[in-house]
Amino acid sequence: MKKLAPRSRKVRIVATLGPSSSSEAMIRKLFLAGADAFRINMSHGNHEGHAANIEIIRGLEKEYGRPTTILADLQGPKLRIGAFAKGPVELVKGATFRLDRDSALGDVSRVSLPHPEIFASLVPGSRLLLDDGKLVLRVSAVNDDVIETVVEVGGPLSERKGVNVPDVVLPMAALTDKDRRDLAFAVDAGADWIALSFVQRPDDLAEARRLMGGHGQLLAKIEKPAALTRLDEILEMADAVMVARGDLGVELPPQAVPPLQKQIVETARRLGKPVVVATQMLESMIKSPSPTRAEVSDVATAVYDGADAVMLSAETAAGDWPEQAVAMMDSIAHSVEHDPGYLDRLHFTKTIPDPTTSDALAEASQSITNTVSAAAIVCFTASGSTVRRIARERPSAPILALTPRISTARRMGLFWGVHAVRTKDIGSFEEMIGKAKRMALRTGMATGGDKIIILAGVPFGTPGSTNVLHVATVHGDELKAHGEG
């Protein structure tokens, strides 16, 4: 087995797989360039291709001894117009345009819209956005079968283009039949995280949670303005959240997205839930081997704000420079994290611990790390919940998570500053101290003379029982005569 040193970078990198990155050779390059997690986009490809990519990732995980995260991203409900009789039409500003439930082919005056839930929700004055927001229609009248609109922003419109409805909450299920099939596949294939698209309210998460049956964890994608009004409730129901700036930027003015990104990141951090910032982070690298300065600044802002992970989409899925995109994101993150003011900026967000022993110890580990200049925080965990709490505090030292469960180790690939190792459980206080020291040495997180902070739960092996914090000094000869499993 080839051993890789832990990432010195705290923020995690998620790389989306697609036509440009669905070979063993390219996935290996992305892995070695810095990808901590891989996104399987269920909107594209088929189960056979996704299964092949997952097998490659698990092979690399075994080869390098590094638990690696797989995020299966469900497509969600896609709203689209129907077809036109004579190809694309040109909608002119000020003209009237009708959307109806008639399946006949459309023309410059009308087109079919096969989504009855939209008709039931709209009111005069609501907007309809077509083709990723390029065209804007204002509703003048609506009934169960017809939506009359006036074109506010015109342009060419071709068949099957997407429809966004930003001003109302649609009474539609978050999961389509395709999503249910894709979710079942992802669970069977061992995906570590399931991403649910177009979440509007906390209830949207319930069915996905039930269908997951305790396998993997659930990430809510925030890409609908309606979700922002119930963000705290959604985060309470989800295990993590994604700032999906693509669709969010379609339904909101572009200038509204940056402050909302900061709001979502801050809320997630306050509640102790991992947060991923995604979409168009290094967009120009789809075709160019180097990003724009504005894109570099965008990635840096997400890192300064304390996001747990940043994600590449088309850059690695369909771009010409997938490996270089990951390497560039890795380089930007390293540069930010070496800024002397980085940790101070992170702690602008106040994280108030819950009145539990685990939260109290997690908070204490951050302050003790600074006081004794600890080299690492070592946490024994079964479920990963204490590690998540420690990561919420954004400590200056790296976090070494030791767990007997490979599923737990893989899930922690979205946690800020965490290096997870699967290892045998412990049975005594002395074994806890000895193993923590040896694993800190073995991973290179500590050297002889360093102090480490150790967290665990007594009785050992009981999930959710973290109640011990110990400071230990590592000795360089402690690896001798010991083998770890």
C-alpha cells in the first residue's frame, strides 16, 4: 500500500466526474492533485458509467490507504417548456406570450408547459425565467390551463428549455421517479453523501432520508430563494449544505448572491454543519489552463469565510484542464491558509456550543491547542459527530480522526481540517494514549517532543459518549515495536 501524507490544507476540494474525467488515469491525477471528494452527477451519464467510476475511486482508496468521499448529486425536478413546430422562436420585449397545457407544438405566441403545479402556484405579477434566466416573462393572468405573460426580457427561445419560478414555492416533491432510482443506485453503490437538489423547505428532506435507510448522509443544495427563508430549519434536518450558486444566481439578481453565500456559510458554521461552496469557481479553466484573477479571488473568499469544501463542476467534468483545475484550487487554498490573518478571519463567525459534554470538550480543544501549541487534535470516533464539532471551531491544529468504521472515515472527507484513518478500536485509557501518539507520529502530524490533544469517550466504543480530553507529549521512539491495524 502506498501511503500519502495528510493534506496540509484545511479546506476540502470536491471534483465532479464527467466525460473529461471518467478514466482511471484521470481520476488518479485528480486524486493526487488534491481532490478529497468526488461528485457523481446523476443528471448526466448512466448507472453503469457511475458504477465504473466509483469502483476506480475505491481502488485508489485501497491503493493509497486514504478514505475517499463519494457525493452522489441527484438531479431533482427539472421544469421545461415543450417543443416548437418550426424550431426556435424570437420573443420580443413587450409582446404577449402564452404557456398552456395543450400538447400541440408551439410558435412565437405560445408553447406547452407540462407542469400543472406551476399553474396552481402562480399569481399575476409573478415572474417566469426561461433558459437559465436569459428570458424573463411577467404573468398577467393565470388559470388552471393557461398562463398569460408579457415578455420583459426577450431573445431566442428553443424547445425544452428550462423554466425557473423564483417568486413562489411550488407544491412539488423534491424527488422525482428518476431521483428515487438514482438514490437507490447510489445507496447500493456505497455513496457516502447524497445531495438533494432544489430544496425549498425542511419537509423536502424527509423522503430522501427515509429512502437512504441510514446509509450515507444527506446534503441539502440551496438553489431556490424560497429555501433562504427557512434556512435554519433546513440545516437542522440536513447533515450538510451546499451553496449551489448556479440556479441561485438564475433566480436572484447576481449582486444578491455574494451576501447570501456568506449568510449560508455563516449559518451552517454556527449550526456545526459542513458547507460546500459550488458552481463557476474556476469557470474559465473549462477552456483555459489558468483562471482569471476574479475567479482566484472568488475561491479565496470562500476559503476565508471558512467553507468546509469548495467544488469544481464543469471544470473537471467536461473541461480541457481537469487536473490543472484541481491543482489551482489546491494552490489557492494553500496561499489563503498561509495568510497570518486567516485564522482570525475564520473566527469572526461565533460558534456557540450546545450544553453537552461533547460540545464543551470540542470548544475546549480549540483553546487548549492555542495555549499549549499542540501539533494535532486526535479524536477517537465511531459516528464522526465529535469530529464535526471540533471542526466547527476551526482550530489552528489539524484534526486526526481515528475510527473503526470505514463509512465514518469516508464521510469525514467533507469536514474542514480533518484527516481520517480507519483503525482498530481501543479498549482502555492506556491504549488510547499510546495509539493516539503512534498514529500522530505515523501520519507525520506530530514529531518527538510535540504535544497532542486527545479526545475519546468512556466507555470506549460507545457512539456519542465523548467525555475525555487529555494532553499528551509525543516521544519519537514510540513507533518502535508497534504495528497498527
